[in-house]
Amino acid sequence: MKTSDSPAAAGLLLLGLLAVLPPAAARGESPQDPPEPVETPAPWLDLGVDEPLIDIERKLIKDQIRTFIPPLLRGFTPMHAFTLPPNTLEAGLSARFASIGGDDFFRGGEENTAAFGDFDVERLFLDLSLFYGFDLGKKYLHNFTAFLNVPFLASRTDGFLHPNGVGLIDIMNRASTQEIGDVSLFIKKKVVDQANFPVGIAVMGGIFFPTGANDERFGVDGLIATRAPTLPSGGPPPVGVPLPIEILAGLPRTVGQFPFNDGVFNRFSDDGRLPSVLQPGDGAMSYQVGVFLTRQFLPGDLPPFHRAALHFGTTQRFRQKADGVDRGDLNTHQLTFVFPLKRDFVSLEVGYFGTYQSADHYDGTFITPFFTDAGGTNVSSGATHVTFKEVPRPPFTKGEWGNLVTSLIVSPDPQIRFVATLLTRVVEPDLGPAPPNIFRFSLSALF
Amino acid sequence: MTRGIVRKTCLALLLALLPAGSLLLAHTLMNTPDGRVIEIKEGTAQPDLAIYRTPLKSKVQERRFYMGNAQYAANEMFFVGQTGFTDMIRAVFPVRAKQAFHWVTHQEAYWYARLTMGFGAATSHCGISMIHGPYWTVKAQEYSRKNRLQRDRGERSLSNKDIFLGFYLPLLYKRVGIPRVFDDAHPVYLEFASGMPYFTGKMGVADDFRDPQSAKDGAWGVPRYWYDTRPFRWDHDTMDVMLDMGAIGQTQKRRAVWMAYMYKANHIEESPSVPGEEITLLGNDAEEGLRGAMLTWMNTNQILALKAQFAAHPDGKLGGINPLRYRPEEGLRYFPHLIRPNLTLLGDLPERPVGWSVKDRRSLLWDQSSLLWGMSEYFHQVYRLPEIFTANPPVDGGLMEKSLGPVVRGMNNMIVRNLAAMHRQGDLLVSEWSPETGAGTTVTLRDSALAILALREFVDRYLEINAVEALGADEDAGIDPEVTRLAGKMLRAQAEFLLAVQGQDGSFYEGYDVTSRRGTGRSTVARSQFAGIRALLAAYHATENEKYARAARQTWNLLAGSYYHEPTGLFRSQLGSDVVELTPYDVGIQLGAIREIMFTTPVHLIEPILDWYPRWWVQTVDISGMQQSELNFTGELFYGVRDADFDGDGIPFASKGPGRHGIAPSLAARVAVALGGSASSALAGLEGEDHDPDRWGGNVRYEYQAGSMPMPRLPITIEESDELVERSPMKRFDGLTYPLPASKPYHPSDTGLTGKQLLQRNCILCHGWTGQGITGLPWRADAFERTRDSMFEIPKFGRASRLMPEWGLGNADGVGSVLSDEEIYRIVDFVQSDEFKTLIEEAEAGIIHPQFPPKDAYYYISRAYLHGRKEKATEADILTVLEAYERAVATNTKINVLELLGATSSAAGAHKEEQTAAGAASRR
């Protein structure tokens, strides 16, 4: 017999009363006639028979714990072993700002100010990221997160550069671009949870689609100018013939008047493209795989930290040649430690984030000046003659670029997360640009 | 029919006593954040055990905690603990004045067993947290559905955590009186197979726990670790997270027996809701009420997980099943040996399962028997604890639905049916079934013994009067007669088989091929002999056929003659080897066999066993290195603050034991002991950590006189004699009825012991040297308020609801009782004498008496708060109590410790305030 027309409401009322009153036994009252049982479902005998209990559990997990990823235990990258619960969407927006000055270009591990002394590049990256957790409900096919990343790149270039350190050749570039980069899609799969093994392990694989341009050129949509040499006989300088250094005097200042225009601006391609590292896209599909390890520390595991996590991750991006340019494979690796500053609200991440860029490769040759008399490559070394030579195109970027990571993670609600990150360069690459600092800010929300 | 009458009488007696059971247990006083004072058990001091000790050369070879073996040993220990001890008094074991026997059973076995459960399956995190259990999942769904009207559309449903923390725990606090739950304890419902029991943090013994909810900062009256159990976590990386069905069954048994213990009485304390009002609360005391609820929830979740997820098809696919509808002939479903959980760690909660897979598809007899043993016990509790299992909890005051009974009943039926369908060759049980090859052909003694034990338990539980009445079954046929008969048939066949294969000398092989009836393995291994005894006596209990008892005594004598090594007090593991290997299973099976032999031995023949038993225990468990640590309850009254081994028993306080932060009070996995000098070199060649009981600085004394305590042999057949008195069957604490052998009447000769001597040799372990109560009640009311005859009735007739033994009644048959009426009156007269009244008052005022062993440091510290001390206690305060005790002994003077601890109120009036605070003490 029901005690009320609305058993749910009656049950609620009774529970409410119980929350503030002790039970009959506790009040020391003599037991009265117990209330008639409310007809609540007691599915004990059939529990798990028609519908697997673990399926019910999995459905409830999303409701019970809105994120599988402890918001204050992961760092600024997704290079951790957590995955999202099924049917959960996380959207994030991040912005990175990097400023590369002339002394942030390297050659042979040293600053290459001879070539880039007056140069300055400011780049702003915006990434819109969508993460979606899913589960195929079969053995070995659990714990997936799909990850779609749409990057935008805005850059501003300003300053002079000196090909091969030839101080008398100034190429001034002032330009700005706003471009979409290569959209990428990844699948991440947790293969081992820390609950079953000392560390959690996830693997990842994905594709970069060639949605970003790879043919950005010097001066495109901007200003480019150079101080060009005086021509001895009105024609282009002969290749391989030493010429007096005075040939570099004279000041025509437009691109069109530059006598060996092709020679300078075709350093990386016949059509004068920027080096690949400065291109928004690869121009071809590329593939990336990665493995991520996370060790969470629970309260008591690692005094004085309450909870903390150590993340190690590495990814390898395999790039294909496009338009005669091979950007070189890229390895990214990171080791960071995240620990709370204020429990449940604020964490700090510290660690190392680095990339290893295999040397990029540009097909073909180009003409470039060399100083032969004194054996040097710079006029300041006492050279008296310059020789124009046709040489294979050299690589532009190569080597390990390493940064210290410091992130402040704020999560006012478990489903909202702000991360402010400062990357400070500690390892300089062999070749190419490497900003001394990168500022990053991100916001993500879970739905 | 006779059995039914006995059961009904016992039930009526129990029910009559339950409401009268008021009750406080003990005597550290805890100050709650809401201003109440509740009472917590304290530690006690042990008698001098030096005469039982001999130095041993031993090595601890492995400290790992294997859940199955450890919990099996603890199950056997439980039944010689406080409950078993009470049964022994009822059975009229002549334990009068045998303080060492009291200590090693009532205290050590009890606490070691209890702590094995608490530290092994709650604070350790060695398993899947109960909060993820199916019971809470169902409740989360149910409550979310019910509450939908009150909540916004689209709002998420309630989680298991919401239900447990938000609904059930607050309710529980009010029903048992505890103010909050232990910090970081995660009772588990599915135990992992093993883990390393080292603590991972520093165990806090100062009184400085800060409660984040109430902001109460210390000055609780209990050490920090009482609430902050975080240091007791084990390293997750060392755990084998596999789910072993045998281990799960053993822990099911563990919890089910403790449920009954924890809820054997109610207690009266100040209402958590209405200040100043004293009410009856659930459980023996606030702490045990809480623990009892946890145990109930853990077991329920485990059983639901088994039935809803772990019923495997032979192809290894797991799923749920309605066990009441299950018939093996319609397709086998069973509980496979090993299941691997796919777990995930989600940050703010312990690991939770997101999938399962079968790792070992075999069905093992040990596993199925363990499950049957455990779930039969739980089935019994569903009907034994009507205050806990109710029709509509929590609305009607219960904790769990009585409707869970059919689940357990169905699970037991399923296992019995599977034993018949999968584990038999002919009529005989075999150890293993596999999907590929079906039933094997061999059975080990170990498996056989547990199977007989479980089947006996199943049959008797299904005849249990409470359940029979609750289910409206036929009293004589029991519940589900068809399955009960099937179980009985298997039990008898197996028992007959053991009789048939027993060697002429009483020996058993490690196993047998049931088709050829030939032995397998060796016939010279001790654990098989003990298993044989355990099995035969279970058959004796089930059938009351004396032939099984005779066969068991024959094996007993074989052990006494060939295996027992008198100089060390140990049993050889194997004949011909001088190196003994001890495991928790060995401790458990030896203990179980010895205990049941005692219960099967006429009273007039038991005494030599009682005198020998402490020798066996002290050497096997304490000195060998098996017991790795202990707490205040078994002698470390000063929490290791200065001395790691204050009581000098060779066992350190938990935080001072092996490992960086100490080790859980548990049995080691493997210990090797050399029997004599010639075996020392063999021992030296073994891997392991040399064990030295003296390394803890406890000044362990060894004063065993060679040959003074031989293992007694028993007559195979009890000679018929006119002096023998037939005895009534006896209901033990576990609710089962056991036959008692005919005995000569026990008439304790008058030794001329005074009331004071009798009290100090029989009563003080529970009630304290000065009557403040430890696990027994305080004597203030007895001394100051009761009449002589009124007080006499309590030891005379006992108090079932409080485990107060029937010292003057026994089994109410012609054999008599442990103490005579005259002796009880002598004790009563002493308690009511001015000398003892003075002792009570002085002790309550905080005075240390140099002639008595010390009290637990927190006995005094908690009282200092009541008498004006404001600052929270530090380790230095514990040391103050210890040094005061030593000074009192050295100078033979009384010292008031409360004054030293900063109490400001008058010591003379102390007892009145205390009486107010602990009001329940004076009202029974």
C-alpha cells in the first residue's frame, strides 16, 4: 500500500525529516508501527541481468564525475594520460604570443646576429580545440578522446636581415599575415590507467590536414626593400667571379631594381617563399603519434604536496615533402609536475617543454654572395672581394629548442579552467629562430 | 524438534537481553565537536608471558599481505577472540585463573583479527572503494528519480558519492553517535589479491587532529590516527589488483561475523541531535556502530557486484544473473578464479572500475567454498539483525533492505548447485574445474576442509530459526530443502571419503585422487593434518557422529607425537625438515583445528590443552615474527612514544615496526624458523630478513622451562563411564549449534583464592585493575549501587548482549560452570568492599597505583580535558603519563597524573564529573 499518491514526494518528505531528526530508535522512542514500505524498486535480483551493470556505471560516470581529467592536475598541453568520459565535450581556446628578435636566430648553436641582427618577428597563435570523449563499449575499445584543433596564425615581421651575414646587403621586411594553419584531428586512447599500473599511459595518433598555406613569401602583403650593390656593367653579377667589394655599394631600394632578386629571395624556393618554419601550413598531410605517461600522487604519496601529478609525453610528427620543401620531422617532449597551490582551485605547473626539429630541406639551388679574399664570410673580416655562387639551398631550422615551463592553473569550477603559461627558453637550437619567451593563455570548459 | 526449541529459547533470551544491553564499552573519552563525550575502547596491559617464551631463530621471508590467506587466518582467530572466549566459558572450559590463556585468546587473537580487517581492507585502500559499489549505484539512480521534481531540468543526477556522503553517512552519525567518519578511510567492497602492508605516512599519536568540517583542532581525547588514517594507506604500486574469488569469500566471512559482533548491543549516549538527552544508539559503542554499518554496506556491495557482474559463462564472458532462478543444467554460470578489474583513477576519488575481464576461468573449490562460507554467514545476519535489515530503510530506522536476503540466499544456492554440477567426480568434490577439461580428479585437504566447513555452515544457516521463521519455511526441512539436502549429501560423502583415506596413523596426504582414492603429494605435511582435523570436526558438528571426532583425535595425536617440537613450541611443517615454514594459512588452520579439538574434548580432559595453548600461540604468532606490529589494545599503551615495544612481547607498535613509517598490524606472509642449531645453517641459506624480537628494545624475557608444557595427547575414544554427563548442544556466538561431548561434572576445587585474587586472575583484562572498564563495563555501579545479589547475577548468568560470559552457569547442563557461586560471591564482596571502592575513586581521579600495571595514556589524557585542560595533547604528554607510572613504581607512591597533565578541577570531584559525562556507565 502506498503512503501517498506520490511516492517520490512522500519519500522525499521523509528523507527531509530524517535529515534533521534522529531516527525513532535514536530518539529513544518506543518503536511504533513501522511505516508501510514505500513501493520503491528493489532491483537486487535482476540487477545486471538485462543490462550489464558496467554499462549502467559507465553512463553514470559522466553524471557522477564530470571530468575524468582532474582539472588541477594536468598541465598546459594535452600531453597527459587522462581521457575524457564518454560523450563529454571540452572546448578550449588558447593564445600564444612569441616575439623573436634578431638575437633569437641561431646558427651552429650560436646567435646568428650577423644575419638577423635587426630582425624582429612577432607571432600570435590562436588555437580552437575541441575534445570529445567516447567509448566503443568493447574490450580494448574503451577510453578514447577525439581532439580537433583549428589553429590561426597572425604574424608581424619588421626589420633587416643580411644574407650570409653580408652587412652591406640589407633586406628590410615589414609585413603582417593572418592565416589559418593546418587543422589537425587526433585520437587519444588510454591504454593503462594508473589504477592498474604505477603510471597511466595513453597513446595518440592523428593527422594534420594541409589547410594552412605553405607559400607565404617575403614581402607579401607588406613592404620589402633592400640595399643592393652597384652594377659594374648593368647586368647581374657573374656567378663565380670575384668582384670588388665596392660592388655592394649603391642604393637602389626597391625589389624590382634588385639585380639578383631571384638569388636572394629564392633562398628557400624558386618563388621566394619564406622558410618553412614561418609558414602557417605544411602544404601536405602530416602525421603525428605520441605516448603520454602520467603519475598522479595522492594525498600522502608525496609530502608536502596534497595531490600532484607528473606528466611525461612525447610526440613525433612525420612530415611529407611539399613543393620541394621538406619541413623535417618534429619531436615534442615534455616533463612537467603539477601541484596545487590552493587545494581545489589553483595549481602550479613547472617543468620542461622542448622540441627537436630535424633539419628542414629545400630542393634546388640559389645564388648567394661569398667573400673569398680573406676567407671570411663577413665584410668586417677584411674581405675585399665578393663572389656570387650558386649553392644548394641550406636548411633553416634544426635542433633542440628547450623551455622551462611555468603555468598557473585556475579552476573556479571543475568544469572551467584557465591556464597562464610562460615558456622560458633554456636550450637554444642549432639553427633557426627560437623565441626567448612564449606567453600562453587558455580557457577551457567542459560540457 | 529439540533443536528448534533450543534455538527458540536462545533467540528469546537474546531478544530479551538486547534492549537491556546498555552499554558502554570502554574508557577513553572522546570530546566531539558538538560538545558530547563519547566512549572509546582503550588499551590494556598483558600478563607476564615469559614462561611461554623460548628464543627462536627465524627469518621473515615475505611481509606481503595476501588477502585470502590473511583474512582466513583472521576468521579462525575471531572465533577464539572475545566471542570464542565467551563460548568457551559457556562450554565450561576450565579457564579459571588462566590469565595467559585469557590474554592470548580474548585480547591478542581478538585484536589481531580485528585489525587485519580494518588495516587490510579499509585504511589500506587495497581494493575497490565501497563508494563505487552497486548498492550505491542503485541508490543513486533511485534517489535521482525520486528527487527529479525538486531539481532543475537537465541537472545532473545524484552520484554514489552524493548518496553516501550526503544521505547515508549523516544519518548514520546520528544513529550511532559518532561525529564524523575517519579521514581517508575507504572501506573496500572488492579486495585486491595482495599488497605490501607498509604504512606510507607518519602515524600521528598526538591529539592534534584538525577537523576541517567542524574546525575542532585537537583535544579530542584520542590520538590523531584515530581520525586521520591517511598514513595507513599502502603503496598502490605494490598491490596486485587482481580480484581473487577466494580472498573475496574470506573477507565476506570476515565482515559478516564482525557485523554481528558490532551490533550485538546498543549503547546509551547523549543524543547527537538533542543536547542533554540520552538515547539508545546502534552498536556496542559509537565507533563500533559506525564500523558495523560500514561492514554491512561493504558486504552488500560485494554480493551485488558478484551477482550483477561476475557470473561468468564458460567462455569467459562476464555478466549478471538472477541467482534464485539459476539452474546449472540451463547453462553454467559461475564465479571464476581471477578477475582483472579495469580501473581508472579519477583524481578526487579512489580507483573505480570501468570494466572487468576474466583472467583465470577456472573454478576452484577453495574459492567457491570461501564464498559459500562467507555468504552463508551474511545470510544469517540478514535475519539475525532485525534492527539493521528492515523493510524500508532508512525510513524505518534500518540500514539495509531485508529484501537483500533473497539475493544472498540465491547466491548460496547457486554455489551449492555449482559444486554439485562442476566440482564432483561421482559423489566426491574435486579442487578444480576448468572450461576446457571439466572437473579434475584430485582434491586437496586444504580445499576439502573448507568445503566441508562451508557446506556445514550452509546447511545449518538454512535451518536457522530466524531465517526459517522470517521466510515461512519448514522448520525441519529448512529453506530450499532440495538445495539443503544436496549440500548435506556432498558434505557427508566428502567426510566419509576423508575417513576412508585417513592413514592408520591418522595421517592425510596433501591431496587425493578421488577416482583412485590414492594420495597425491606428501603425507608428511603438517598443514594437511590440521586441515584433516578441521574437516573431520566440521563433519562431526554437522552429523554429531562421534566417529569423526575419533578420527580427528587420532590425527591430533599424530601431530603431538611426530610434528610438535617441544623445545620451540612449533609444529614441524614437514617431517624430516628442521626448518618450519609459517604462513597465515598455517596459523589459521592450526588455530582452527586446536580450537575445535578443545570444543570436542570433554571438560575433564581440556585443561592440559589450555595450559599448553599459550605456549603454542606465543611462539607461533608472537616470537616467530609472524605478527608484525600491534596497537595499544594489545599492550602498547604509550603509542611507541619512547619504547617501540613497551610491553616486551617482541612486537613493536605499528608505527615503529619495519618500513619507513611502520607496518600494519598483520601477519607476515612467510616466516621460516630453525628448529635447533643444526637447522640454523639451512635457515641462513634462505632469503629473508633475520627476525629478532629484541630489536624493538622491549627487553623480551624467555623463561620457558624445557619440557614443562608438552602438547597433550588425547584418548581416541572417550571411555564410557557413569561419571560422564550427557550435555546439551550449545549455541555458539556464531549462531550455530554445536554438540558438546559428554563430560565429567566440573567442580572447581576451592583453591582458597580470595575475592581479590579471583578478580585479578579472571576479570581485570576486561574490566581493568581498578574497575574502569576496558572491553567490559566499569564497576562503579556494581561497587556503589548494586546489591550483592544483583551484582552476583551478572557473572553468574552472563550477559549475552555484552559478551559477558556465563561464569556461573556454563551451558546450563549437568557439567557445571567455570566459577562456583561461592567464588563469584567472593569477587562481588571484594568489588563492593571499601578497599575497591577507594581504588575506583582514586583511579577515576587520575591516580596511578604503583601496584597495578599502567593504563593507556589516553585514559588519563582524555580525562584531563574533562577536568580543565585546554591544550591539545602532544607526544610529551604521553611521555608524562609513562614517566609518572615509572616514578610511581620506583618510589612505590601514588601519583596524580591528571594534575601533571594540567587538569585544573578538583581531583576529589573528578569522578562525579566523569560520571555525568559517561552517564551510561551507571545505568544498565
